[in-house]
Amino acid sequence: MHKGLVIIGSIVAIAIGCSPEKETIVNEVVKVELIDNEIPPPDSFNYDTLKGMYSGDFAGSEIRLILNYVSSTKAIGYNIHKGLQRNLNGRITRKGDTLLMSLPEPGDHEYDGVFELTFIGIDKTPKAKWVSNSGKISEKKMKLKKLEAPKDSKEGINSFNFSEFFYYVYDSIGNYSFEPDGLCIYKYYDQKDEENRVEHQVKVKGNWSLKGNVVTIDWEKNKIFPQPRMRLEIVQDEYEMYVLKGEDRELHNYFY
């Protein structure tokens, strides 16, 4: 609380008439009352604690939201769903312990919309919803969970180190890359002209998630995978090297 200054002064007016013997002196006291100026308390909330990677179920398949920057007024990041990555740039409002985060997607894609996240304090499981810009897609509600590295580094393969083991693997047709943020990219060559050996590379994107020793990949719509979801099990081969098996495929690491 800041107090205003008190000003007390006198204004002296001397009126002189026609006659030098008549003189009037008027004293007027001017007072300025105290004014209380409200100074807002400092914002001590550590907004950096909200940065990180969150995952949740978006209409039956996993979505990842990555928050790279969070301040008292602004949040910046991106999301990945079935391999589609969209940037997020929005605003933050705070009411007591409740923090509301509005994160619109760019708006230049038919499936773009706005994410609204609600944090209660330092919240690792915020509630969220997504509303489409077009209104043609129903509102999606979800509960997100912040992904954090396990405290015990000896816990084997987990969501944080999975891409270190399987960043670049291959099967009999093409190559897979598992990115740390949940993006999975499959590349293969589609041979169109055998006589002239004209080929072009086809790229299919998806999201990967890990539960136990099973990795699930939700693919975008494509022509190479008959099912939109693929499940692969982490196993060790005869040389005790980690491989991924399932769906009549066996994925080996290039670096072994």
C-alpha cells in the first residue's frame, strides 16, 4: 500500500479598495487527503514448472502436447496426433490457484481448433478440451498426463529413452524413425518403373506410445499399413539385441 502526500497550504488574498485605508485579507486553507494506491502483489508462481510433454487420449488415439515456453501471459508449443504436427501459440489467465491456458492451432488446416487446458497449481494431470474451428467435429475432452523421466535410470526401456534404442530401425521394406516427442515416421520406396528404375520415397507419419514392453503406433491414413494401429513388442534376439516384433514384421536397429 502506497500513501499519497498530504499538502496543506494557505492562499492569501489581499483586496485593496479605492481607499488605501480599507484592506481585506482572506486566508483559504487547501487540504489534500491521503490516497491509497493498490500495488499488486508479485506473481511468485513458477510458470516453468508447466513446461514439458503431456500425453492423453484424443478420440481413441494418443495425442502429445509439448509446451516449450510458459509465462504469466503466454504459452508456446505444438501438438502431434497421428503424425500431424500443429503449432500452438496462446494466452494464459490466472484466477487464484487456477490457471487457464487457451492454445489455438494455426487455423490453416481443416482439422485445426483450439485447446483449452486447466491447471490447478503445479498440475501434472491438467484437464483439457479441444474445440474445432469449423464446428464440423465434435468437442473432445481429455485428461492429460505430464511425461517425466523415471527417477531410477535402471528401469529399462521407457517413454523417455525409447527413441535412444529405436530411433532408426528397419524392416524388409522400409525404415522407421521414433522421435523423442512421440512422432513416428516410416519411409519406403515405391517403385513405379522397373525398366528405368524410377523410384520415389513415400513417407507415412504416426504417433508412438509405450506401455510396458509394447509400443503402439497410430498411423495417419495410408496405403501401406492395412490397419491404422500397429502394436509391436520389445524383445531380445539371439544376440541379446533389442528388436521390435509384431504384425508379421521384425524391426532391427541400424546401429547394432
